[in-house]
Amino acid sequence: MSRPLVAVPTRTYRLLDYATKLGGLGLVAVGLEVGGATLPGLALGACGAALGVSTVFIETTNE
């Protein structure tokens, strides 16, 4: 099995996970406000989705 990209303490992971989920949701909302069918709206939505799932690659440590 490969090594994780980043390992952080559990509390830090939880806070980082909340922040990325809220940030991603915010970008998706802005993309919809700009116009979900326009190129800027689609780009913002895609960036928001990527940010929202970015913590998948982070593992926690028991510190």
C-alpha cells in the first residue's frame, strides 16, 4: 500500500474537512449564482466539487 500524501492529527483533520466542505459548497453556490450553464459557473462548480472532496487524500494520526 502506498504512503498517504499528508497525515495530520484527528482534530486538525476534522477542522480541515469542515473548512473544505464549506468552501466547496460556497464555490458551488457562487457558480450557480453566476449561472450554472455558463463557463465561469461550470468552472466554479467544478472547483467547488474538487475542494469539497480534497480531504480524501489525507490520513489521520493518533496524536
